Amino acid sequence: MEHGRRPRRPAGRRRRAGSVSAPPRSSFTPAERRLIGCVRTPADAQRWLNALPYNTEPPPGRALLRSFRGVVRAHTAHCLEAALACAVILEQHGYPPLVMSLESVDGLDHVVFVYRERGRWGSVAKSRDPGLHGRRPVFPSLRRLAESYFEGFIDRTGCLRAYGVVDLRVLGTYDWRLAPGNIWKVERLLFDIPHRPIRSSKSRVARLRARYLAAIAAEPDRKPMYYDERHWTEIPGHFRAPSPSPAD
């Protein structure tokens, strides 16, 4: 995922959602219940993620994949942990626990929570890059939603090449919601699900990469912010902060 490189994925089989229902509120701790009570919509979830520190492991720490319970306790999350935490919270408010895997050519993939409102798709996400956060529910299909991330993936080595979507209820009785330890089975599931290709011309990729390289050459201490933001949700405020002034 965004926090680690992807191993080779075996040929995947299409998976159907299981019948395991969302846990009752009594399964959650008081702190978890308070959070669930405050975060009731995808917009609420995006604001919560924006305020949450990013889990930058590794390095220097070991790789982690915390459940919602672990995220609440640690008060930090990387992209996959954030998507899973949103799935748990919003499942309590009637949203199916759907996540989208966005696969990059350099193995640094991204994961977002996806939802549907009035027939249109949107997403909730956390990232170290401004173009990989959430999207408002304006997209007519999951493919169009996935394609909205294409430009945000472009850096020195990255390029979006495929997407896949899964309902986490396919995991059945596996405790991906509240487990006290790492939940690596979720990551293996995302490696295994079928991904649909996203194609683009070499000239488009070259043009976008040249723009990216020019932007970081001009402002090496700041993430590029030249993207079309019309369908973005809120992003963390630090991306909009001016670059630090050089020391005199």
C-alpha cells in the first residue's frame, strides 16, 4: 500500500460479501463510541482523518496494520489504516464497508474508503500527498472515481495503473474491525482481488511527470498543489501553508 511495496499478486477470484453484520455498539469502548457518535458522515470522517497524524512507519519503526481499535488508541494512521477505520465508523451509520485499492506501477499503492450517495461515488482517504485524499460523491462509476486519482499518483516513479474494490465483509469472522494486533489478512485480500486496468498514453504521463519535476524543483520543500481540486474534499491545512522562507 502507500506505506509499503506490493508483492506479486496471484490470479485473483471474484469475492462475494459475507453475511457477518456490523458489531453492536456495545462491542466498542467508550472512546470508540464517542468517536462513532461524532463521525456520522463521510465528510465528518474526512475531517477526522485530516486532523489525525500520519503513521509514517516504516522506517524507523516496524510495519504495522492496526484495526480501528488500534488507530483510536495510537491516534495515528497510514492510508490503509485510515480506510479501514472509516469503514468501521461509517458501517455503524449504514454505509457498506467498501474499500478501493489503487495500484501504482512502482508498487506504492493507495487505499481509500468508497461510498455511494444519490447514485454517485465518492471517497474518504488519508495520504502524505495532497492529490490522494477524498473525493466528493460526484462520480457516475467507480472507474471514474479511480481515474480522478491519476494525476495525484504521478511523481518520480509513480503512475496509477489499476483499481479494485472489495466489500470487507468477505473476510467473514476475521476480526478486521477491533483486533488488538496487526490485521495483515486485509492487506493480503487487497493484493488478491481482481484489479481493472487504467490506461493512459506515454505522452500524457511524460507531460504530467515533467510538470511534477518542475514544481518540486521550484519549491523543493513543498508538495505540488497545481491540481484540479473541483471534486476534492477538504485536505489537511499544512498542504496549503506557504513554503518556509530561506534563512538570511
